[in-house]
Amino acid sequence: MARGRGILRMGEKGQETREVKPGDLINLPGEVPHGFETQGDENRVLLVVATAGWKPLEDTKFYE
């Protein structure tokens, strides 16, 4: 994470959680459902590096 703080939720029901902060690196295996919850007032900024085969418009799902 480049800026901000948040909670990473992983798994089908978001049952696995991890606090993330600037400087943290996160490795998510393909097809693992995940989401982020921002903490604090600062916007969250992430740098995403993906492997070949990732189709962002098809593979990404956004939840409210």
C-alpha cells in the first residue's frame, strides 16, 4: 500500500482479515475474493501488479 490504512478481507465470506498500512506488500492468489475497507480520513492508494492473464474488466468485481 502506498498511502492510507485499511482492512483487507479475503475469502468467500471475507472471513480472513488483515490490517494494511503504507509499505505493506500483499500477495493474493488468483480467484481469491477480496476487498478493502478504508480506515481513517486519508484516501487509500494501492499499486497493483498483476500476472499475465488477468483481465481487469472481466475479473474485477466491486461491492458496496
